[in-house]
Amino acid sequence: MAMVEAAYRHHHLHWRYINCEVPPEGLGDAVRGAKAMGWVGFNCSLPHKVAVIPYLDGLGESARVIGAVNTVVRRDDLWIGENTDGKGFVEAISEITKPAGKKLVIFGAGGAARAVAVEMALAGALEVIIVNRSRERRDILVDLLGSRTPVMATGHNWENTYQIPADTDIVINTTSIGLYPNVHERLDIDFNTLRRGMVVADAIPNPPRTHLLGEAAARGCVTLDGLQMLVNQGVIAIKYWSGVDVDKRVMRDELNKVLVSQA
Ligand code: NDP
């Protein structure tokens, strides 16, 4: 990914970050091959985030709770699976407000929701309402949060226009509603229930300025876009692999260039 290589160049790391298409039946060979070739680690995306776990030697704390891995790190010759999706989010939101003691509303119950909700819970969030269309995924996530983290978790069946409770501190969209190219799709929320002082975050990185963030900014909320979550994931992964704290601005600028060229 261009963003990671931009950081390597900027910090004089003579490394490469290459994309490899790995079919599901080749995953074990790919992991063994990465080890044989002396890689320091790798990222993996769908459909490998869960399937990779049997090929690893251990998991970090949140990857164990989330049950999915997006970053693999070689530590003392062992492959350890981490999940930086939610960590990237927590790092980004912590620059605006501390998660500890906060009341959250999260839209969505897929992979991004699971990672964000677990990390926010482990960071001390007090309460979370999971608002999702399909009941099954919502219940699985609520049960996971209730049994494996200290947060108070409840679910809401998203059948009608959602009214955000007035005492909500942080609103987070982890659905794919509005993701490029479907930029005109809108969350079914009463946007007038977004209040000044709430923090409103969207995991969607493209476009960075989603309709939710536009509605929130117009009502005086503080907003956070999905680009920062993505940049932070890269920052955390490079720190795991190299020990270097990379300059976030270099990565964000590169990501902006890529998005502009795709638009
Ligand atoms: P999943 O497919 O696992 O989950 C998608 C979620 O969106 C589900 O909760 C689904 O609900 C909900 N959803 C989709 N369409 C609709 C709709 N029309 N109405 C109501 N709910 C809907 O995807 P991920 O969790 O992996 O990704 C979700 C988003 O997060 C994507 O936009 C992705 O780009 C973003 N993301 C951003 C990252 C970043 O670093 N910024 C990292 C990872 C993801 P249901 O269960 O009912 O189907």
C-alpha cells in the first residue's frame, strides 16, 4: 500500500510492503513462505482474518477477544496475530476525547464494529448501544462485549429512524452505508438528535467527508473521519514490525493523493 511505503521512504527504512493475492487454499503455504523468507510480518484482509489464526503461534489480547487478525508480527521467531483496526480507531479518537467512562452508540455489527467496540470497551468505555439491521450479528456482538469486556452493552433493532439518546458522548458509524461508490446512501437516523458536544466518528475512509460527518458538523459536533483510523492502523503495524514511530502526516498525505487519483 502506497501509504506504508511512503512512511518507509520517509524514515529511511529499506523495506518493501507488497500486496499478494492468496487464495484460501494457499494460506498455510503463504504463512510458512513468509517465515521462510524472513519477513518481519504482514497484514491480512478478508477472507483471511479469521482463517489465518490456526497458522499462528499466539494472539495479542484484543485479537483474541475480537477473534480476528489483521496484522501478524514476528516476535522471537514466533508469529503473533494482532488486530489494529480498533486500536487505530481508539488512538484517533483519543486525540479528541478519552474513551474512559463514555457512552457510545455504534451503528453496525460487522468486522469493523467488533474491532472498534472491543477496543473502546478495553479502553474503559462505560456503555455501548449496538444499532444494527440484522439481529443475529447484533446479538453476537452484544454477547461478546458483555462476556469478554467490562462495558455495559445493549442492542437496538434498527428497523425505524434511530433517535440518538441525548446523553450519548460518542456516535460511531461502522456500517458500509455511504462507502464509495454508494456515496448517496444515508444512515436512517434522525440527524436532529445529534447534539453540539457529541463526538461523531465514521469508519468509512472513502470519501473521508461522509454525509454523517457533514450532518454532525452542521450541528456543532466534533467529527473524526475514517482516514485517521486507517492511517493509525498503518502507524501501529509499522511500530510492531520495526519499532519506529512514523510520521502520521506523511502517511495521511499519501493516502489523500491516492484517494484523489481514484475519485
Ligand atoms: P461488514 O460487511 O463486516 O459489516 C457491514 C455492516 O454494515 C453490517 O453491520 C451491516 O449490517 C451494515 N450495513 C451494510 N449495509 C447496510 C444497510 N443498507 N443498512 C443497514 N446496515 C447496513 O463490513 P466491515 O465491518 O468490514 O466494514 C464496514 C465499514 O467499515 C466499511 O465501510 C469499511 O470501509 C470500514 N472500515 C474502515 C476501516 C478504517 O481503517 N477506516 C477499517 C475496517 C473497515 P447487517 O449486519 O444487518 O448486514
